[in-house]
Amino acid sequence: MRLLDRLVVGMVGARNASAAACRFARELAHALSGRGALVVSGLIRGRDTAAHEGSLAGGIDVFDPL
């Protein structure tokens, strides 16, 4: 599937996010990746990292725009 044909979701957040915020980001990214979405973020510690961990657990690619 071409990149431009996929649902792309940007996830951003605080570097020093709470454990609950990181858990939410991880679970949301996992659910979205399970539906074929591509998660995009800056790969910074905190919620960005949690989102990518969830996306990878869902078995989908991750993308760092930098």
C-alpha cells in the first residue's frame, strides 16, 4: 500500500507526561495501528515514545518526519 493511501495519525505530547498519559497514547496507537493507520511523531521521550511503542506492538510501521 502506498504511503499516501494510508490513514496517517500524528501523535504529540509532553516530554514528561504522566504514566496514565503514556499508557493512553500507547493503547490508542496500538488500536489505530491495528486498523492500518501510520503513526507519525517526533520520537521524543514521553507520549511520542509511548505512541510508537503501541504502534510497533500493533505490527505497523512508524514514521519519524525528521
